[in-house]
Amino acid sequence: MKGLYHYTSTFHLPQILSCDYLKLTRGILDDYAVWFTTSITPSGNGLEGSVVDKGEIRFVMKDILAIKWKDYRKKFTKGKDRILREKWADALEVNQKPGTWWLTTDFVTLDNVQAIENIRTGIKIDFPAPIDEILDKLI
């Protein structure tokens, strides 16, 4: 899928760059995934409510394999905890833009990144680039 973005914070950026991949994180559906969106802005993607601004840094992705949230949701709301998982999925979608969400359960190496941007400053760096340059310009 082309036209996907992954948002993160300036706090998490150095760790992502040093390990060379976007980390699979445990979700509320008892799954591990990397989340993406087609939204050019971070709002409406469930990034609010953290100590750090998870929408400050935007990774512009190359063409990657990902599945739509609605299909992913169907897959992970099955089984013995189905009703509980459906309620959690419903809660995730409240006042958000779930139609823009995409996920993958695969590791996403930084080879799949086209550019990295700081939303606040408007600075964009084409990727790959030296880590020091990215951190100096984006943080």
C-alpha cells in the first residue's frame, strides 16, 4: 500500500533510528502490530493522551504490505474473548478516523521509509540519511 504514514514522537525517534525498524507494539486486542494511516495529519489516529507528542514525527512510507483496520479488526476480534475484543475495538474508533488506519504484523525495517518529517517545524529529510543529521534537524 502506498501513501501510508507512521507517526511517533521526538522522544522515540532516536530509538527507532538506532534499531533500524518500526517496533511491533502490543495492542489492546492482544496482538502485536505496527500502525499506519493514510491521514496527512496525526489527529484522529488515537495518538493523544500520552506524555510525549506521538504526532510530532511523521514517517512517509514506501509501498508496504499492510491491511485495512476493518479487515484486521475482523481477524483479531474472533475467539473466546470476541465480545470483549469487539468492545475494545469499538472504543478505539470513538471520535477517531478508523477508515484511514492500516496495520502490519510484520517487522517494518527502515528500508521501507521514504522520508521523515517534523510536523511542527515542517522540516523533511529524505531517507536514508545519516542518523546524526536526522536527529540534528528533526529534534
